Amino acid sequence: MSNFFSGNGNKYMDLPGYFSKNIHKYVSRGDSIVIALSGGPDSVALLHLLYSIRDEYKLKLYAAHFNHMLRGRASFNDAVFAEKLCVSKSIPFFLGKKDIRKISSERKGGVEKTARIERYKFLMKCAAKVNAGKIAAGHNLDDNAETVLMKLISGAGSEGLSGIADKRVIYPGEFNFSMPHAQRSSFTLIRPLSGAHKNEILGFLKARRIKYAVDKTNGKNVYTRNRLRNRLIPMIAKEFNPRVKDALASAGNILSAENDYMDKAALSARAAVIIHGKNGAQMDLKKLFKYHEALRRRVVRQVLKDVFKSPRKVDFDAVESVLECAAGHKPLQLPEGFFCSVKNNILAISRKIPNTPYKPVIIGSCKSPDAVFNGFKFSFKTTKNIDGMDFSGRDTAFIDLDSVRFPLAIRLRKPGDKFIPYGMDGEVRMKKFFNTCGLEPGSPVISDTEKIIWAAGGRIDNRVRVKHSTRCVLIIEKSRAGQ
């Protein structure tokens, strides 16, 4: 159950003074704003501060609370608290609710990611309903520092390391939201408290005896952000830099400005090299290679964002694959069924498999060295079959060595290919299996002299599975070439 009490921060700046001095960067006279109101300290402080300037700026304020249904009765109590707060200030209130755990399970995605998508979709829906141009969120400097560190650990580039933008435009299509017909073309997401520390927000609430809801799960180190907040950042502050949050947030702000500059430069470069094609893109390589390596990466990244349906597929590997193809002129597989190939110094990104056939790579024995095929590296090793072996891993195959007949061949699937997927009894057409499992058309398969033994990245053939009687296990690992 949530607890509601007054803030308990330590020393803090004059938050209302800071807010009044900077709010002109985020709102204009007559704005309609939907406040993302979780009921926690940040969103409650933001609501009170926006309410304090409502008359001065002639603002139309609305509040929207999204119940993720992750904390049982506590989630319900937070919604009740948020609604009562809005009623007390005569602020129109919207309530949304979805079973995030169930949805994330159905989508086979993370709970945090699913919660974020559904929450923002709801906020955009509320904003569209009242024709509000802005959505206000209560993210603070501590949130920004955590995001920069989390992105750094995950290996993000300058775009990810820019942290949480204090203001950005959200377009229809983001978060899978479809804009109702004849409504506005975008929303502006604003974070007026992005320069304030958490303790300063808590101090403001304490001084005014303003109540807020407490999410007890923030103290549990279940999610990555919680572990960063509760364990890693305090350790860095104690052992290395007591002002680590300010340092991380400052780095994020600097990178944000530089990232914005680079994006604009890349847009200009892209206009010079791009040749638009149907269902893909084409680039003039002579012009592309006149630019610095950093700009080439940006141009390719922007092109792939337009080509791919999912922006999350535009990662470092995808960008490097295109640049590899551009430099070596060797056709390569990309996500979502796309290929890149070069002809007459024009690099094409399309769903059409290049005419240049991939010659199968032959593996003579289980002691063969690593092999590379279509941008992927395959390694082979054997081990004894012992109890308790971990057979997990989408990109690793564990095979009964005695059930395969060498030599093996790493190749593309062919028309008429069939195999018996692990756990099944009957044969399945490989084309159907690829579609069902979401494998790319150019994903390799590995066959022995009699049958396909593994759809790389998918299942092994049931006939080569490791059994209790298995003496020796053949382990095949697949990874991106160059890693």
C-alpha cells in the first residue's frame, strides 16, 4: 500500500524561484498542457508549480494518471490520490489502466519498456482529446544522471548519452499511437524540473506540507534503474565523486547539444548522397565517402531509421553492416528482411536478395576453425554431456555429436527445405518456420549430409537434440562477424 506524507528533503534551492525564472523556456501564454501525474513527488511538485502560474500564463491544465496494475492495491490507491488532488484544484483528470505485466508477456518484451510505451500512448491520447499541444513530465536532474549512466553501461552512442531531453517533439506514430483524423501533427513533451535535484523537490514539498504518494518498489533492486539509483551511484559518489549526478547530467547536456549539431550536419550530408528508391533507399558512395567517418555513420543511421519499421533495430551492428558493405562491396543481411548491396558505386538497401549467390561454407569436422558466412561468424567446439548443462541461448546450438554426419554446410535456405523443429514430431517447411519465428530471409541454416540440423538463431532439428544417452555435445555459436 502507498504511503502519503509530506516531503522530507534536505537542503534545497528556491525551487519556485528556479521554476519561475525558467518556465518561459517551456510554456507560452494560453498553452493547453496535460500533466503526467503519477502521484509521486516529482509529478505532484510539477502540478503545484504549474498551477501557481496558471492565471499568469492563462494556462489550461489537465492531468492524466496511468495505472500500470503492477502493485495491486497500491496502484489503485495512487490513482485515487491523484484524482483527489486534481479535484481539489479543479483540474480535469484522466485515468487510464492496463495490465502491463500481461501485455509485456504477450509481446515478449520487458515490463519497463511496455509500461513506457503504454503510458505515453495514453498521455498522447489525452492530449489529442483536449487538443493540448504540450505534455508535462516531472523528470528531474537525478533521473537524467541515471539515464546517462545506464546508457553508458549499455554501450550507447552520443544520441543515447544525451540523456533525457528537457523538451522534445513527439510525432504521431511514436509509441504506436495513431493520431485521430484532422488533429494536430505533433505534441511537445516538456520537463520543467529537469534542472532540479530530487532532494530539492522533496524539500519544496516538505516546506509546504504537500502530500504525495510513495512507490515502495523504487527501493527494491529489481529493475536496472533502481539498482543504479540505490547501489551504483551512491558507491560512485562515496568512492570517486560526490557530485557524480551533476557531472553525469552536465555530460548529457553537452552531448545533447553536440548531438543536435551533428544530426543537422548529417541531414545536410544525407540530402547530398541519398537517391530515394521504392521500399528502401539508395546512396551515392562516392559522395558518401567524401564525408568524415562520424558523419557517414549519422547518414546511414538516419536512412535506416526511415527504412526500418522498428527504430530499435537501428543499432550499432546494423549501421556497421551497411558501412562494411559500402567499403567491401559484399552484400550483407540487415534486420527486417532487408539487404544492402553495391552496384556501380550505388549502395542499395532493399528487401530483394542480391543476385550474387552465397557459396556455402563447408565444415569438415567438429574441430574446424571459426567460419564466416553472410556477415555472421560460427564457432565450433565439443564437450562431454554432463548433468546440469545450460542449454539456453538463441544464438547457440547444442547438438548430439553422434547424430550428425559431417561435412556440415553453412548456407541460405533453399526452396523445398524442411526440418523437424525441436520439440515437434513432424516436418515443417523451412519457409513457414522462418515466418513463424521471425527469422530474416537471409538467416543461415546449417545442414549435414542428410538434413538441416539448425536454423541459426532459431531451433535445432529434433533428431539432433541432446538426450540422456548423448556422450558428446557439439556446440555451435553464432555471432556477428567482427565481434
